[in-house]
Amino acid sequence: MSSSTVEPLAGTPAAARRRPRSVLPGFGLTLGCTLLFLALVVALPLAALLMKSAALGWADFLAVVGSPRALATYRVTVGAALAATLFNMAFGLLIAWILVRYEFPGRRALDALVDLPFALPTAVAGIALTGLFAGNGWFGQFLEPLGIKVAHSVTGIAVAMAFTSVPFVVRTVQPVLEDMDPELEEAARSLGATERQVFARVVFPVILPAWLAGGSLAFARSLGEFGAIIFIAGNLPFRTEITALLAFIRLEEFDYSGAAAIATVMLLAAFLLLVLVNLLQAWQLRYLDKTP
């Protein structure tokens, strides 16, 4: 027998000898604690929300979520979220490109500022944006004479959503750009491709799944934003009232079932967006595995 061969200990059961060693010690205990935590913190509140909305009955549920005021909030919320997401997908891609491809003084400071909307309380962000874009604010005093009203309008809602959700696009695209092999771009340039062709045919197909996933996350974040919006929106029913605010108003009116019904609509929208993000990330992994 060679010295490299390891014999199993005598008397050790065959099943025990064949059992692979667990990568995580105590996996059963840690998995149980994780599932318990998720059940208490995530599943239980969501189940209570669904049960409260189910208490209305199907007809009453549709009457609440399909009321003219609720439909108006859907239009305002989704329209502003789409505008903010489209802006963030362009602006966030630009920021990610600058942070990855260029070296300049203050680059680290700019990289840190990208995460400011995550750390800043949304209510503080809303107050700051209102002060900037109000009629007598730093920006508003120049915009309103031009007919551009931001504060107390749907435009202000979109601005608040864009501010709070832009890091999702940047932080999703940035690592993909950093991991790209520069030799692919050099090979394209050596074959006579212009910079625009290099970006369109080499770079963009690689970052496309991450870019779309970041946009989906930004859209989901915009749909659920509350604190930054209520200060700048004006909160006028049928004009600048968002869905989250309507659910809050129903709570203040002690209409818990109505608030739960409206919140259920928001929950379903967020769930569908998360499923879309997971599909996009899976597509990205498959694409990167096939890329030589």
C-alpha cells in the first residue's frame, strides 16, 4: 500500500465512512434559525396583510382597489416611477462608467456619494428636495419663471424617486464593468471598430442583464417610496397623491381592511418585479458562462 492511501478506521460503519463532511458545521441548526427568523419577520406580517385584505371579500376588495381615487394614485405612482427609472438607467450607467473607466481627483468621494440615498433618511431627503425646488428655493426660483414647476407636482415625485433609487443602477452595473476583460475591447479596436461600435457590440451586451436588473430594482424602490415624496408632492387627491400615501390615509381613518387591500396591490407589484429581477440575474449568469 502506498503512503498516499488513507485506510478508514477499523470498526467505522460504512455509511459513516461514505458520508461527506458538511461544509457548514451545524447546518441544520443555522437553517432552522434562518427559517424561523424569516417566518417571524417576513412571512408572518405578509400573511397578516393578506388575511386582513381577504376579510373584505372579493367584491369589496375590487371596489377598494378599483376606486377612482385608488386608480388615480396608481397612475401617478407608476408614471412617476417609470420616468424616474428611465432617467436613472441613463444617469446611473453614466456614473458607473465614469467610476470604472476614469481616474480623477475626487473619484473616491463620488463613489461614496452614490450610496448617500441609502444612508440618508428619506424624510430628510424629501425636506431637502422641497427646499431646493420650491418657488423660493435654490433651483425653483429659476425653474418656475420658465414654467417648470417641480415642487407639489408629479415632476417633484419623479425627482424624489430618482434620488432615492439611482444607487441600484450604479451598484448593479459597476461590478460587471469592473470584471470585463479589456482584451475584448482591444481585439475589437484592432479589427477596426470605432469606440461607438465597441460599446454597442462588445460592452453593452455584457452589461445589459445587469443594467436591466438595476432598472427593475430602481423601479421597485420607486413604487415603494414614501418619506421623500410626501414632502415634495403636495399630496393632492387625483393629482399628486401616491399609492403608499393613500394606504397611510386609510390607516388614519381606521379603515384597516382598505389599507390592507391597497397594500396588497403594492405587494403584488413588488413581488412581480423581484421575480423579474431574479430572471434577469439568471439570464446574466447564463450569458457570462457562455461568453468565452
